[in-house]
Amino acid sequence: MTFMPMETDDLSENDATACVPVADEATGEIRLLSERCSTCIFRPGNPFRATMPERIRSMIADAVADEGHVTCHSTLPGSAPAGVEPAICRGFADTYGDRSLALRFGDALGLIRKVPPPS
């Protein structure tokens, strides 16, 4: 089974999107953060919530409407430390995971691989 990557937003000032895979090509396992990263947009007091509230609401609404997911911004290429692969945001999974096809299928098939957030 192949999961198509979702369009995600790296929350940069230029509002550019990136299409990044959160599933391992060889195994089909879907990477999900084991816990929220230190700058998770779902954490109370996160600065992105104050500076980009409409963009965050729109990104989440789009992901929910598409039965998609939000990729953790700290795991996106260009933002993540070397060796860190893109993974689904834990805050999104905790709040909207039941609406994500990747998370529902991955869970049903035992293909969810929890990975630690980047430090």
C-alpha cells in the first residue's frame, strides 16, 4: 500500500508549501511523532498561534477536509536536523487523528512508527 504525501506548510514567512512523504517507501510505515515537538502549533502559547493564526486555522481545516494530516514543521526538509525524516505532527494526531486516512489505515494495518521529535 502506498500513501501519497500531503501538501504541508513549513510555517515560513513566505508561506511556501512542500510535498513531503511521511511514509517509509520500503516498509510503508507511517512516521508519527511520539510526542509533540517543543514548538508544536498545538501547544498553548506557541508563537505561531499569535503571529499566524489564520494560516494555522486554514492549514488544519484543509488537512481535516481532505482527510489528510499536518506534517510537523520541525521535521520538514530544510528545517529538520540531518537524518530526521518528515513525520505527522503529534498535536494534529492527538486532536484530529480520527479524521486522517493515513493514521486510520496505518493504525488498522499496524504501520504506525512512532519517532521522537527532533531536539
